[in-house]
Amino acid sequence: MEKTLVLIKPDAMERKLMGEIISIYEKKGLHISALKIIKPSIEIAESHYIEHKGKPFFKELVNFITRGEVCALIIEADNAIELVRKMNGATNPLDADMGSIRGQFAVSKSENAVHSSDCAENAEREMKIWFPEI
């Protein structure tokens, strides 16, 4: 079993899409082993986006993710990282399959409803940031 981190971002939370998005993962048979709703601190946001520190859009990322509540989930499944990323769809909603989560719910490239870890190393790092108690 592989684990991955998923964030339902503030844009989706503000539009009351949390339950609908979670049900998409559950209907696919994925196991949600941890879930919490949190308003991220600047420290959490900066740690999460550390690879973008120093880039012109870093502050925008931090401001976006800290503007409201986020639903953080740990999802477990065989090939969880690849499967969840496929379900989420392309980062840019214009490139996302219409049946994907982003294809259905993303508003723009930055307000794209969800985040998920892109590799096992980042999944471990991100899970420690969002779930330090585990």
C-alpha cells in the first residue's frame, strides 16, 4: 500500500465541494486513513511550497493556500500517487480531462481545487507537514 497527501484547496472548500470531492476518491475504492480541516499557517504553507521559495509566484501560492480552510487527507491504495494524480487531472484545467476532479471543479490554473503529492519522496515530506501528529 502506498500513501499520498491530498489537499482540497480553499477555492473548493469555499464552494462547498469537499464532500463531493472526497466521495470521488471513495467511490474509486481508495482508503482515507487520515483527514482534517485546517486553516494553514504561513509556516505550513511555506514548508509545503519550499521548492518554489525565491520564485516570483511564491508569495501568491502562500497567500492562496492560507486564505481559508483546507481539507488535508492521507489516501492509501496500491499506486496511490499515480492513481490520485490521474483522478485529479492536469494542473491547468484547460488541459484536464472533463471527467477529472480539476476538469469538473477547477476555476483556473491556481484555483484548481486539489493538490496531491507528485512522488513518494514528496508524499512523505508533505504528510509530515500537514500531519505532524502521525
